[in-house]
Amino acid sequence: MDQLQIAKDHFAKLIEDQLVRIEKMKETKEFLNYDDLDKIVIGVVGGDGIGPFITAQAQRVLEYLLQEEVKSGKVEFRTIDGLTIENRAAQNKAIPDDVLEELKKCHIILKGPTTTPRAGDPWPNIESANVAMRKELDLFANVRPVKVPEQGIDWIFYRENTEGAYALGSQGIHVNDDLAIDFTVTTQEGSYRIIKAAFDYAHKSGKNKVTVVTKANVVKATDGKFLDVAKEVAKEYPGVEWDDWYIDIMTAKLIDEKRRKDFKVMVLPNLYGDILTDEAAEFQGGVGTAGSANIGKRYAMFEAIHGSAPRMVEEGRGNYADPSSIIRAGVMLLEHMGKNEKAAALARALDICGNEEKRLIVTGRTNGASSDAYADYIMETLEKL
């Protein structure tokens, strides 16, 4: 079989798989109602690198806040091991089967960073664990808030999580030595549900403004479909103002002091969402300070948005990693559970510890606070609120 036919067959298989995925998306109609559950199971996945260090501290803080619910049996924390790069590489899977089985027994997942192999790494070319988890649990909405009141910034990003350039990121093909092709995918169902989630949040929160970010003037088929779906969803929300921007100028307007205050809720395809949210996080202190929610109809996963920083562990500095990002993800986890007062208290404690009092400062080195000392500081602050 010649190289061109191999490439054609590969592409045909990708299309078939996506058509099957679309039908699966249509099967689940309603979101899980936690009020209907006797017990909410929170799975804690340390990941690798600094992940286990910071995730352990976030778990301590959440257990402190939810101690009554744990004692009464309404909430259970369950540790899930095996999502390390070593185990994933040994099994040559983004998520080993036994780990995935345990994840599916939970309702909510608190996840530490995981290493994604890149060219030159001593690992096989396995898919990102994050990408795989989003696909396997159908966590279609990546929700990231960024808030800096003194600069008039109050943004929330709805990044599509299961499609775009990342969905097939490990399934590109080298046709021959001269040609490599990657694929991006946009579906009607996938676009509709993330855009509707953004408009619904804008309506219910009172923000009443949605900005749709694409490159539809150039990427006409996939980005064009995303924008077309947004136009249709907007008709369902006549009270919500909306506009659309192209990703290149949008990155510039986020640093425009006059214009950036106008943005409220932003909804984006996968790759653009990844880029823009990392840029946005810099306004509140960098990616190490930002949390992230990954929401589906059946499962929800909360994580830090930074990487696993293996060098810190190699140098013996793992316990000096900043746990703020994953603890901020814990704020979103509490909100998702409907524990709004506890979420607000934790958000306030993080602001006091990180921006106001600053009695302890995490530097990532031994000249700063350790992650467990910083978690203690947060809990001591919570006690005073």
C-alpha cells in the first residue's frame, strides 16, 4: 500500500470515530443533580512532578472546609493513584484502564498536573492525560475565571475542551518525509453545548455579555462553524449582548487598558482557549495562581492550569511548589457542589494570604514557604473569617 493510500485510510478512520463520538454526545441530555445523591465522591489524583505535593495540600484544605459533610457521610474523598508518567508510559496509555475505572466511580475529581511527553523525552508518544480525561469523561467545558478588581478585570472563559486541534493532536500523520498533517475537528453538537453554557452563565450571572473568539475569516470550515453556531445560540438569549473577535487581535486587546474592561464572558475553541487563558492568568499573578474547572453532564474535574515542573522534584524542591492554583480550583469545586459560602470564604482566604497580608510567600525554593506551611496559613486564615 502506498503512502497516499495509508494517509487516506487514516483520515477515513478519524472521520468514522468522530461520527461515533457525536452520537455519544447526544445520548446524555441532563446534568447530574448532586441533590439526588446520597454521597458525593471526590477522587483525588496527584498526577506527577509537583502534582502530588500541591494536590495533597488542596485536599487538606477541602477536607477542613467539608469536615461536617465527610463526618456525616455526605462526602467521601478517595485517593486514586497510577496517573504518573512512569505508569502511563509502562502501560503505553494516556490513562491506564484501572485508573479510568476508578475515575468513573467518582462524581468530582481534583487533579494534579501530569506530564505530557514531547519530542526528545524518554517516554513514548502517549496522549495528554488531560486531553484523554476530557474525552473519556466528556468534560466539554473548561471554565477559567480571572479577576483583578483594581484593574477592572472580571473575566470568565469558556474553553471548548473535547474538540479543536487538541482532540486529534496525537493522531496526525507523516504522509512522507516532506509532508506532515495534523487535524482539527468542530462539531455542531460540541459547539452548541459549550456556547450555550457560556450564554447561560452570562444570563444567570447578570454579566450579560459574551465574546466569541475564533479565526473564522481564515479557518473557514471549523472556526466558521463555531461562529455560525454562536449566531444561532445568541438568538435564544435576546437579553445577552454578544460580539466576536479574532484570536490574534483578541490577545492584543486583553492588554489594552481601555478595551479589556469591556470583556465579561468569553467562549473559544480549544487551542485558542488554552492560549488566551494563560495570557489572562498573568494579570492575577501567573498560571501558578489560576485554577480551572472541567465540566461535563456526568463528571466534573478541577485542576491547576500549570504544568508538573519535574525539575523542581528532581532538585528536591517539590514541597516548595505553590499550591495556590489548585486550591483556587478547589474554590470552583465547592461552587460546583453548591457550597457557595465555603467557596467564598476560601476565595477570600486566598486573597488575604496571597495579595494582602502576605505573611508567608511561596518562592518555589527553600527561601520561601513550603506548600504545607502555606496550606496551614490558609486554614488559619479561614478560622478567623
